[in-house]
Amino acid sequence: MSLRLRPGVSTADTAYGTVLLDERSGDYWQLNPTAATVFRRLAAGDSETQAAAALADEFDVDPAQALLDVTALVEHLRTARLVTS
């Protein structure tokens, strides 16, 4: 799965993760370091399973919980209409 930002959404890395800005509405979302890692991996072409495995390895998270977290993040990004896939 390749996750792409919707046109009009930009990103900026911060000291505490990544910010997504919807330039049309002015709304922004702060992704914490774990969410930012997942977002970057999905944007680079990783599947949700691959991103979850990387999350579990890097942050010492249970693999099953990591997959649930990745799935939830993707759903939130889609619901907010920030990404396309």
C-alpha cells in the first residue's frame, strides 16, 4: 500500500514528530514520533503489515498491537481526508 498526501496537504518535521497541514482548511494534525514513523513508511510504499513490523521493532511494541495502531492511524488519516491510497 502506498499512502499519498492529498493535494493541498503539506508536511513539516518537528522536534516531536511530523505536522500535516491541510492548506485549504488551515487545520493541522500533529503526528507523534511513532505515527510519523508509520506515516513515512507507508508513504514510501510499505504495506500496513511491514509498517507495523517496523514499529514493533523500533519502539518495542507488541506486533499485534502495532498492527492495530497502524490500521487506526490509516483510518484516521483517511477520515480526515488527508491521504489517498
